[in-house]
Amino acid sequence: MIHPTQVKALLQNQPFRPFRIVMNSGKTYDVRHPEFVTVGRSWINVYESDDPASGIVDRFEIVSLMLMERIEFIGAKPEAMADNSSATL
């Protein structure tokens, strides 16, 4: 399980680095702006926009922290930043 504080730390990084959430099912969510995620205790909301520059959200998904396999930076080597076995933040 990814801890909510790990996600919060990624969202607060300066400068922000886009990252990808990889679920146990293989589904992925790309987070390209820190305002496109809200963090709860056991879940996050991931917001998507067809026009990110507009700041208008078109849809969102509630994503379980327990079902996250890892988080990786977009454009980085495929090594995970955080996974179920250890936190590397």
C-alpha cells in the first residue's frame, strides 16, 4: 500500500515532477499537475481534463491506495519510486 503522505509529498515537490500511478491491475493514471489529485486516508481522487490549461475537470476516479502497485516519475527510468514493499521517497 502506498501511504497518503507519500502522495502528498510528491504533490508538494518544488518543482513539481509529473508522475504515474501504476495499479495492481496494470491500469495507470498520469498526474501532470498537482492540482489534479486530492488525497484521502485510504484513497485519492485523480482528476482528468480534456483541456488541462482551462482548469476545468471533465472526469475523476476514486483510486484505492491499497491497490496501488507503485508510483514512478513520467519520463524517468522504469524503477519505482514507491511500492508495496518499501518507500523510496
